[in-house]
Amino acid sequence: MGRALRPGIAHGDYPERTGERRSRLDRWSRSVFAGVRRKRVQSGMFRFAAKVRNVGEPLAELGDLEFQDRVEAVWARLGMEGLSPEALVQAFAVIREVARRKLGTPHYDVQLAGGWLMAQGYLAEMQTGEGKTLTATLPACAAAMAGIPVHVISSNDYLVERDAEEMRPIYEGLGLRVGFAIENMDLSDRRKAYACDVTYVTSKVVTFDYLRDRLQSASGRRGLAGRLERIDGRTAGEPALLRGLCFALIDEADSILVDEARTPLIISRPMESTTSRKIFKRALRLAQSLEEGTDFLVDHSSSSVRITPGGRVRLETLAQPLGGVFSGPRRREEWVGRALTACHVYQRDRDYMVADDKVQIVDALTGRASADRSWEQGLHQLIELKEGCTLTTPNESLARISYQQFFRRYLQLGGMTGTAWEVRRELSSTYELESIRVPTRKKNQRHSNGEYVFRSSREKWKYLTRRIRELQDSGRPVLVGTCSIAESEELSDLLHQIGVAHEVLNAKQDAREASIVARAGEMGRVTVATNMAGRGTDIKLSDGIAEQGGLHVIATRRSDSQRVDRQLFGRCGRQGDPGSYELVASLDDENLRIFHRSWMLRGTRSLLWGDAFGAVFSRALLRGPQRAEERRHAHMRRGLDQMEEYLDQILAFSGMRE
């Protein structure tokens, strides 16, 4: 089982885990016996919940002064024992009672079980709508009352601020201070937030703040600290932002620890000597002079471009009058290769969007735009030039760290999500974080209406618009999940043409996200959303919708991960509500065209008698590309982890591994 955090864990200047990872043999042996441990833990979590209820029910009879005495007694016990089993029962009981008094919502047994799992250092898999935000207050409050600084980590600023404010009455009712740290918040306000007992923060903000602290504390390396001062306006000798890495609770843990863990996080600054605009223009012009299939080949499955031998010869001829960096073959092919990638791999309204004369990267998982992110090595500037935007200045890296490295440095890690089962082995091997399923409070009434693959995208859109119209006419709300901004806008245009009123949610409507999602369960409402992972707002059904079958969810293609599909389908059937879902795809979909050879798709079309394939063949056809993407992304994460370990080893002599 997980270990109980001891009192005094936050002692020291900057507590964090610095030991080596477990050996591969040890990690393998842990995975072998993981099933036995899970069964033992699952059998104990509801016994724990029953104990909490037995202790907590008499607390409802106490007056305010008597109850405050009990709270103070729990503070004292946690301070002496830490998160021991007996102390946790008492702590959860008073936290549950405070939630009842302040919010009118005491924690259910499944939430008590989930909170106990996180306090023990497990990842609790709880279905959508089971109240994970309220569940997190149990381990967060207990640890904070024991004197342990707590970080509750979410995927975006909106959720961070919303959850901190909604749960504030519970924390303040126990005498705890709660704060939140988000992007665009100045350093002094973030420092105040981290000084609170419990801090809600996004994964990116806390990781970058940790890197800033590491740069600032690099003794004997005034150059690094000086660079940081120029970035942040920070003065030398200023105290650290964080109080160390003690206890983290991660919401949507699989999204953060798996899906977002394919690239390192890098602190950078504008380069003092920037690459000439002339080089970008010439590289892009050379790339546009080459012919696909003859001079270069595009591999969409790996998002890469390869210049052919014939293309190298032609490129040499074209670049001969230019001189400079284009005179040597290696530099020439590097620059033209990046320009080809910008032109043929990265697509507008899928990988990025253009707003206010700026190229903004679109997060593939959440569909949100990230205005503060940029691609490296001139790729971002080449895309800006392709789109006719004002060129920004390239950056140079000062410090970097991967999520794999960062989250392993917490003294204890817990988390919650609705979809961890498919990646449970990776979470265990990489983060030593075991996943435990928590059953739903009410019986699940969600059911599948099947999976269908049409001959062409035209037939798919025709079916979708007809299906959406039928559902809207019946009064049922519909949520349609698309995989790109362009696809959501194409469907929106088609719905406008047939007079179907609807809302669109993608990176261009981020500011109205919460209100759009919150109203998606109203009668006859149609919502077209690009990627629902990490949206964080429950879809509640309005009166009378449950009797008509509840929310119906439609996916317009399989995503790159089975978990992301489950997150989308999990939006219906919330807390025992009825709901249904279906998946609609076509042989023209990008993921099918990339994975299946064109001759296979042509042969498949010829075998198709009706409008769409049956469910069995559809699953076989759709699952192949998805599994290939899951394997590719897992390989990228392993490669990044291995690279970071290698960099640790070769840079260890400096004492500053980041």
C-alpha cells in the first residue's frame, strides 16, 4: 500500500525527492504483483469510508463551538501522526462535516474512497460526474492540516481558479489558506499563492516556476541567475516561489502525465543575435520550389519530411546563387527541411490557428490555443511567414525538464481521472503511481449505439446532419466531438445550411467555454466541440431530458487515443443519468488514409454494399490507426524519458542537471 506522509515532511529549504529511480527489475516486479495489490486496496477503501461515516455522523449534532474543538483536535493529531490510517479517519470525518455545513454537499462513500486512495499515493479512476473536485478536498485538507504544502494540479487556468474558489469555504472552514497560481499572474501574487496551505495551479505554471527556482538557486552560476533576472525582472537573492515539492494531487492525471508528457518544458528568452528574416524567406521559397513525391516525401504518420536524393541535387542547383547558410549541404537541407515541415506537415486550424496576426499552437489534446508556446529552431517563424504574420524573434533555451522528471520529484504523488486504465502500466513504471478503479455511486445507464464507417466524408456528413436534426427535433441534447477546428467549422456550416441551431466550442471560443458546456444538456441543444478532454465542466440535464434518453454524444472519428474517446463518451450518462453515444467515420478520414494503404481502402469501398459498415468490421478498421498512434506516442514518451536521463548523466558534473 501507499506510505503515509509523516509530520515534518516540509522541513528543509526546498524538500523534494532526489533519489534515483527504481531499477527496471524492481519496476517489473511491481507490475507483476499490481493486480494483487489493487484487489487488496479496493477491498479496504470502502471499509475506510464506513469508518469515516461512523465517526462523522455524530458530528452533525455538535454546535459550532463544540465542532471547532473537534477540528482543533484533528489538527493536533495530524501534526503528531501525519497521514496515518487512524488520523485520516478523524480528518476525513471533520472535512466531510465542514463540506456539509458550508456547501450542503457531504462527501459520498465513493468520494471518501477516492480521497483515501489519493492520500495513500494512488491514482483514483472515477467516472465523469462523480465529483472529483470535491473528492480532492479530502486528501488536500488532511495533508495541509498535517503541515504539508499541497499542490492541486489541473490542466488549465479556468479550472484552477474555479476549483479554488468553489472549494474555498471548505478550506477556510478548517482554518486553512487556499490560493491559486495561473499564467499572466505576476511573481509576487504567485509567491503569495504558493505560501498558502493549499495551492491550485496548472501543470505548466508549477513546472516553469520550479525551473525558475532552480535557475535562481544555482549557486556559483551567476550567469544563469543573471539571465533569469533579465527574463522575470527578479532581483538576485529573492526567495524561491515554491516551498518545495511535497504533495501533489493531479486532476485528469492521465492527460497531464501521459498525453502532455511527449515534449519537455523549456524556459527560453529571445536570442540576442537572431536569424535573419532573409534566411527564413529563402528557405520557404526553396521549399515551395520542390515537388512532393519527386523531390521530397511526407510521412504523415511520423509528422516528418525526407528530401530524396534527386531533391538534394535540385536543391543544390536552386541554392547555388544564394550563398551563406545555403552554400553547405547540411545547413541547407536542415533549413529547407524545416520549411517543408511548416508547409506540408503543420496545418492551420488543426495544429495551429491564426489570431490577431499571431500563430497560436493548438493543443492536440484539449483543442485550446496556447498563446505562450512556440516551436523551436525557426519552425514557428517559418509558419508565421507562410501565413503572412509578423515574424517573432526566435528563442534560446535556458532550462528544460520533462513532466516525467518533474513529477517524480514530489515526495508523494496522488491523482484522479476518469480514464487511466489503458495506461496503468506506464503510470506505474514511470511515476510509481498505481491506478485503482472506484465504482460509480449509481448504476451506469450509458449505452452505445454502435460504430459506423461510410464510403466518403460526403456520406458521413450527410448522415451526421440528418441524425443531428432528428435528435434535435425529438428534444434530446446532442454533443458532437470533432478532432480539429476545421472539422468543427465545416460541420457548423452544414448545420447552418439546414437550419439547425447550435453552439461551436473550439480554441476560438475558449472564453465562453464554461457557459457553452454547462448548457449542453438543455432540451434540443446541439453543441459541436473540438476535443472535450480536460474541459472540466459537467453537462447537467435539464428537466425532462432524462425521460427522453438523456444526452446523445457523437464522435466524428476515432481520436489518437482510446482514452480520449472514453472521455468524450463519458460526458453522457453522468451520475446514473441515461445517455447514449455513437461513432461515425469515413474512409476519407485522415487517420484512416495515413494508416491504411490506398489500395486497401479502394478494395474496402468495392466490398461495401450499403451506406456504412457493420459494427464488427468498423471496429477492426478504426482501431488499427488508433493503436498505431498510441504506440507511437508511447515510444515518444519513452524516448524523451531516456533522453532526459542521458542528459542528467552527462550534465551531472555541473550540479545543475536542468
